[in-house]
Amino acid sequence: MYLLPLLALLSCEKILTDYKIPDPGNKLTMEALLLSGNTITALVGESVYSLDAASPKASDDYTVYLFENNILTDTLEPQFYQTYYDPNGRGTTQDIYLYHSQAIVQSGKNYRLEASKSGFQTIKGETSVVEPVNVSYVTYDANRERYRVRIEDAQGGDDWYLLRAYYKRAGGTFELATMILSDPTVETFDYYNDPFDPDQDVYTDEAFLSDEYFRDGTKQLDFGISLPGEEQDELYFQVIRITEDYYRFRLTYSAYLNSDDFFSEPAQIYSNISNGYGVVASGAASQVELPR
């Protein structure tokens, strides 16, 4: 089964950097997206002040606890992830670790992650895991090269959905596929949408959808798929019902990345972490196989 990758907090120094003035001091950061039916992975690090020449840090010396329905159930273990190169060109590197638990996330339960390190305040983030929704394949328009799927909205409250397509390579691994979208109700945070050409095709590997645009509890979505030239075995469309925390985190993160322009307003990245920065959020995935 394809696993949703975490955002790499250390792929860019910005997201681990605190931009408040005056300097509030370095704090721990944590990011985790808990998907129902999957094990748990968290990225833990340390922020640095924006005017500080130091780089953000992440290592294997944090203590990370998992609580399920307020009961301590596990201590997450660090595992090497990748070596991070300082983007400021100082030639320094550091090893990055992800923290893992073999506990299986279950819909309907509440989870809390706590991270600590000597010299820092303990940080906490919690989330209640939502139930998945139904998604079904409708048809394929060969002339337009567009698939159509139907998404059934969850009942009660406002809901957000993360949309992805992925394929199984001949070697057995799963990779994201590029979706081709022209639906103005779908948000693609990493793509600039021309307001003078709302019907343009947008190429993206993920998109966000609010149930604000559902009719009678359903949404029909048309999209194309762009695949690499290599051989593929299977093709899937995935709908992940996500908590509002994750939607707001990704929305503000995108706004922050686009705030480098001279005329842009500074953007504060959303956080639901007590005493620190980042997000602990959850989701539940549903997928449907698409014909080839």
C-alpha cells in the first residue's frame, strides 16, 4: 500500500525557523500525519531564530512518546532517514532521523505525541483520527483522456480531502502519478493559477478539496493522468480525508513559501503544537483502481 510521505521539515530551513520578533528562543518542532491503518512516523527537530546564522537541527537524541486515548502506549524509535546539506552553502551536513512506532493508527481514536530534550520545553500535539469516505470509479473518456470518479462526503461538519494518484512500477514499488486538473474547486497549493484562464490544465501530484463544493453529499471529479514512459502495472486514485489542522498547515506553509517575493506579506505557518512548532494531524485514505 502506498504510504503518504511526510513533508520534509528539513528540506528547507524556513519551516524550522521562527520568524517572531523579538526572539522567543529555540523550540522543538514536530510533524506527523497519522493515517488510519498505517504505522506512525514523526519528524522532530529544533527551530532557530530568523536572524541567527545557525541552521535548524534534527538528531536521534529526542525522546518521543505516543499516547492513545490518553494512555502511554509506546516510545518512538529513531531511524536514519537522510543526510541534510546546509542550503546556505557553508558546507556542513547533518544526519536526519525519523521517529517510528509500530502501533497501527485506528479511526475514531485520539492520539498524542510528546517530544522532549534536555534544555527544551516538552512539546505536545494531538489529533482525533477521522473515518474514511467512499470513492468510486465512474467512467473514462478516451477522447478527452479524462477519468471521472465520485467522492461521497462524510456526514456532519466541514471536511477536507487530499487527492493523489499513484501507480505500481514493474519492480513492485509505488510512485506518485501526475494528475491533470481543470476543476476550479480543487486547490493546488504548489501551482500558480492564472485568474484570467481558470480552465487551464494544472499538473500536480496532489490537490486539496473542501466539501463546500459537494452537491447532495457527492462530488464528481474529472482528471487526467500523466505517467512516465516506464512500464506500469496498476493505477490508483486516492482520497484522504484529513483533519482541519493538516489542511491549515499545508495552506499556510504554501503561503509562506510564496512570501519570498519583495511585495509579499509575511506568512505565519499554522501550528497545533504546544510549546513548539509544527503539526500533528491525521487522515483516513480510500482508493479506487483505475483502468489502464
